[in-house]
Amino acid sequence: MAARSRTRTLQVVDTEFSADAVEWCPVPGWHSLLACGTYQLQRPADKAGEESEPPLRVGRLYLYRFSTEEGCAAPLMELQRADAPAILDMKWCHVPVSERPLLGIANARGALELQQLTGSEKSGCALEAVSSLDLGPDRLALSLDWSTGRGESSASSVKVVCSDSKGCVSLLSLCGSAASLHLLSQWKGHEFEAWIAAFDYWNSDVLYSGGDDCRLKGWDVRTGSSCPIFTSRRHSMGVCSIQSNPHREHVLATGSYDEHVLLWDSRHMKQPLADTHVRGGVWRLKWHPSHEPLLLAACMHNDFHILDCRAALDGSSEESEIISSYILHNSLAYGADWSRLSLAGPAPAEEEGEGLADPTPAEGEGEGLAGPAPVEGEGYLQIHYESPTASFDTALEDVQGRYCPEPLTSAPCSQSSSPPTESSLLATCSFYDHVLHVWRWDCSPA
């Protein structure tokens, strides 16, 4: 029997500036913490008779704590906000450094900045800048990744890889208990922007990078950076997302502006294992922290999707299955991440008359930006919404003024590839509407 899948919004927060990165803390004991980064282009006012000044890229870093207590109307509580240069990417180190979580930030000043948590999760905590390293002049730092993706590295062997708008890839290491950064090497990897760089989590000497030159490249730092170990032209547009699977060796996921998610066996990079068209540029990809075949994709103009890659990885399908979609954002889908928190209690009961919608539109129905049509007799979605000045409840309505139910998604998962019963907590953010959503996804046998 097919599995049933549904999404449910828990909280929506206005981030004021355009939101482009969200990251749940992966360090045990700190899983309730969520960081959100923003990016805003501010154009100075023109002055008569003077040359216009270049626009400023500003941002803000937010730190939140999520409460798992039942009955909490607004489970996400803001702990800290700090103005900063525009943030283009950020990621937590997967292991503690000096017994503390450490957050890496790629910013618009062309620097990698490290911020460490102070205090405790229960009594109050905050992020504090501890180190920064400039990648070079006249560039934006575009992405970063830690070598600790499997959570097994010691703090003494931690490395970071960054990519930038000059097409360069930079490899850095952490030095000492002060978490200072040391540049090991930097090389020109791409002709245009190097949108993304990532480690092979099973071999930290191997790196991957993707650029606006439509190239996906692999690098082995033991043999130098003068020549990549492979160059793939399989993507037809800029490559902007890469992640190594932390549960299964040799498995790599990549995404591109060409709207395709490709799965690879890193030992055979001539042809992908699977090719899935997701109808939106793939800005970020995140493997589930505990379930090997589940992949979260932020698909820019076409929302957020959860892919079941089991059949593709087993060789029985050349395409991953989209088993659920979250379609409540109204702008570019950029940041996305799974939480490692365990959700208390069973999945919410399905209310009488509540409908389930196919997560992927049929051919000719557009890009899936609109929610499902309202159905008579259904309930309605009540969202707790936070603005910078107030907190209030709102309800979604359709064009006829009727309450519109939450766009729950059905996972008509195939019988052979139904994932196990699973409840997951996720965070996603979208750009121009500057909104952060926290939501849960439940998948269970029908």
C-alpha cells in the first residue's frame, strides 16, 4: 500500500532582510538551535552632481531556539540578532571545537568568519565572533563546507573549503583551541563564479566544486590543484549545490540552475546514477541526517521538495521520486535544512475532510507555485506569524474569501520504495519575501 506524506507549518517569521540560509545545529546537546542568515542590497540615495556610490551588501544573523513542548503556539524563540556583512552561506561544524559548537559564515566582504556559541542551551546562549580570514580582494565568499560531515573527525583535523565570486576554491584548516583559520591553498577552479564547494565526507582530501561555467569538478589536494581529477559537463547551466551523502560512501548529489538534481557514484563520474527534473533551479541540497535515501532540495522558483533516492541508488530507477513538497513560500526558495531534534508525540491527527495533494504538477500545469484548490468541508490553516513589530495569527483564504486548507502533500510513494514511518522537523527560507518557515513532515503507511 502506498505511503501517505504530509507537511504542517509550525511557525513563520519575518526576517526583515532577504533570507538565504538556515542551519540547524548538528552538535549533540545543541540540536534545538537554528541559525538564519540574510542578504540585502542597499542602494545609497543619489546626490546631485556626485557619482552614485556602489550598493552596500548588508545582512543580519539570527539565532533561535526551538521548543519541543506540546501546545506551544510559537515554538521558535529568538535568542540573538546581529547586524553583519551580507551572508551568502553558513554551516555549523559537525563536531564541537573547544567543546563548543562553531558556525562558519561566508560573507559579502569576501571573508570566512567563525562564530562560537557561549553560554548553555538551557540557560541562554549567544554567538560570538572568534576568527575571520579574507579570501582575497574584490570578491564575495559564496559557500563553505566542513570536512566533518560524518561527525567523526577530531577538532584537531578539521578543515574548511570555501568558494568565491572570482571562481576560486580555498582550503583552510583550524589552528589551536582558539579556532583560528589558516589558509592551506587557494586555486582558480572556475572561469566565473564558483557557486559551491564541498568535501567528500568519506575522504577529506577530495573536494568538489561547481561554477557558473556549468562545470562540476573534483579535486584531490594530495596531488595538487593544478588539474582536477574530473570535470563534468553533464549540467547544462551553473552548478550551485553539491553534497556528499554522509551515510553511504561514493554517493554524491548535485544541483544546478538547469533544474535537475543528479545523483552520482563518485567512482564513475562520466554518467549520473539518476537525473530528476524538479522544475526550479537547485540552490541547496541536504541529505537527511539519519535516513540515507532522503534528500531535501531548495528549488528556487519551484518551492522545496523531499526526494526519495532509494530506487535510484539501488539501480532500479534512473530518477528519484519526489515524495513531498512544501509550497507555502511566495518567493525564491533558498535556504533549507533538516533538524536532528526528535519531535515529541505522534504525528498530528488528520482532521475530518482534510485533503491531500499531489506534490508535483502534471505536465502543462505550470511550476507548482500555487497551492491545491480548496475543497468543501476542509479545515483551514492558522499560521502564527511574527513581524519585527508584532506577533499575530492569520489565516489563508482563497480568491472567494473562503478559508484555504494547509497544502498538505501526499506521498504516493511506490510500494517498493516507501520510506519508514518518519516525522522530521525542517526549516526553510525564501528570499524576496524575507520569510523563515519551520515545519514538520510526516510520512507513514496509509
